[in-house]
Amino acid sequence: MLRAALIGLPSSGKTTLFQLMTSIRDAPRGKGDVNIGISKVPDDRLDKLTAMYNPRKRVPATVEFTDMIAPARAGAQALVDVAGYKNADALVHVIRAFRDAAVAHPAGSIDPARDAQTMEDELILADLGVAERRLERIERDLKKGRSTELEKERDLVQRCREALEQGTPLRALQLAGDDLKRLRGFQFLSAKPLLLVINLDEADVADVGADLARAADKTGLTAFLAHASTRAVALCAKIELEISQLEGADATAFLADLGLAESGLDRVIRTSYDLLGYVSFLTVGEDECRAWSIARGTQAQLAAGEIHTDIARGFIRAEVVAYDTLIARGTMAACREHGEVRLEGKEYIVQDGDIINFRFAT
Ligand SMILES: Nc1nc2c(ncn2[C@@H]2O[C@H](COP(=O)(O)OP(=O)(O)OP(=O)(O)O)[C@@H](O)[C@H]2O)c(=O)[nH]1
Ligand SMILES: [Mg+2]
């Protein structure tokens, strides 16, 4: 399951967004450090399959959101100190663009570009400390004896330090393969995928709609976004939360009035998936129809492990049919008759929308 942590200045709208994403309307306060909630991933394909199989259970993929309870600041320090934050797969930075004089801004004025840069600087500064400490240790160890692996690590961490010193977040380096593995243990904050959520003012929603370029222009974030090496979504958390409490048809009509084809929840999740390169595969049956999330490029045996470690361990074959094929044929039996249910091995790369039945031995 994808785990996302909400960060941002005080009163930027983190808890409002958390409520929108998780349907937890009165999150408990004062119990531990963080609120944790689950968001169901909207999925048309799962809806269609549920209609086809009429299963006892329909289980969507989920995303877990973490929100600090009444933090002094949910900035880089929280990410370093609080476990639920440190282990997040992705960070969601809520940037205040709503004006409301009744809600004080810690810096005394509304300036989304300044706030976006402040958070970026915090992440970079925290990482710079980690990189420098690591380099000192590597140099000390290298004096004791040569090691090719340590030298490789030193070169990589040096590259990271140079980027950070120039104000470049590590996610912009687009590291891959062994380099990515070497960095994993450090939990560099600026290397984590980051989604920016521009929390619009009520008065700007109708004008902006779902047009990100216009939202950026309106909130002075165009230049920042051009260099941020990340993705953004613009929404008004307060209005979206009000709309989400309406009945389905009313909510759709309300969104359409504002020029929005999709709810804020859908947009935040879809953009997070794009950002992380996540795709879904599905399992079907009379008992349960279910969607599962995996990273793009995941092999069948690893994907099986999402369901259960036993299935991965005893993996024999994956029976795979593409979603579009099943919908076109109408039944799994018809797909079989036409030879469209493929048998795939451990190393098969699971595709978005694959419907899979894993064969395994226990
Ligand atoms: N006008 C307006 N107010 C908003 C919007 N989003 C949040 N607020 C209000 O701003 C205040 C702070 O929102 P929260 O969601 O609690 O912000 P937060 O980032 O969780 O704040 P802390 O947890 O204290 O750091 C609340 O009174 C919200 O109702 C918005 O889009 N427009
Ligand atoms: Mg809060």
C-alpha cells in the first residue's frame, strides 16, 4: 500500500485535506503524534468487474495518509523525528493559497511561492546534514582500507551533496539502479516523490477549474513549478470537503458547476499514482473483486507477494487476461475459449489493468 505523509506550514489546510482524502471527519486529537487514515482509490474498472461478478466483497486499492496532530510545524523536522513520516513513500505538501483573514498565516502574509520554497529548502538542508555526516564516516573508513563499494558510495554521496549545495532536490537527479539502492538506506527527504497541493481560495476555484497552468499563474507558482521536478494539483480543500458530503449526483453537479470533471480526491490520488509510477492489477471471483497497487515494472512473482507471501513463495504461474479483453468478451470462459487467457511466468512484467489468477503450491 502506498503511504503518503502530509507536510506544510501551520494552517495551510493539511487536516482539511486529510479529512477529504480519508473520510475521517473528526480525526482524534492528542492521541499520539499523528492521524493515520485510509483512502480508497477510485477505480472504474473495479466498478465494472463488480457489476460483472456480483461478488460478496468489493475491495479497492488503498492509500494511507498521515497527518500531524496540531504540529508546531509539519516541516522537515517532523519528517526526521516521526516514524510515520520518515517511512512515507511520498510527501504531499499542502501550500496555502487561500486568503481568509480569519486564519492567521505564520509568516503574516499569503505567498505560495515563498512557502513552497521554504519547504524545499528545509528538505534540502536536512539532507545536506545527512550527506555530510555520511561522507565523514566513509572517509574515515576508507583510511582504514580500500573498498570499491565504499568508493562508489562516496562518489554518489558527493554528487548528492553538490546538488543539495546548489539547492537542487535529490529527486531531480533521477537516480536509478544501483545508485538508487545505495541511497535507500539514508531516507533522503528531498529524494522522496513530492506532490504539491495548491490549496486555492474559494473565490478562485470557478476561474481556475482543473487548469493547473492557470492555478499556478493565479497563485504566483509558475516559476517554482517549472523547476520543482515534481507534480502539482490545485484544489480548494474546504469546498471539496463540503462537496464530498453531498450525495453522488449532487456532488457531480456541483463539481461540474465549478468546471471540474473529477473530485479533488480523485485528482490527488491519480496524480500521486502517476508521480510514483504505480499501476493496478485486479483479482476477480464470486467471493471478492479487488484492485492491487504495484510499481510499474513489477514482476509477477513480486506482485503475487502483495496478496500473500505464500503465493509468491509457491508461485507456479499467473493466468492473465487484459481488462479490456474480459470486458469485450463478457465472461472469463469466453476469454478462455478464444485463447486469450495467457499463462505467464515469474518474470512477467505485470501491466496496468491485468486481471490475474495466481496458481501456487503451498
Ligand atoms: N477559506 C479557507 N479556509 C480553509 C481552506 N482550507 C482550510 N481552511 C481553514 O484553515 C484552517 C486551518 O486548516 P487545517 O486544515 O486545520 O490546517 P492544518 O494545516 O492542518 O493546520 P495545523 O494542523 O494547525 O498545522 C481551518 O479553519 C480551515 O477551515 C480553504 O481552502 N479556504
Ligand atoms: Mg492539522
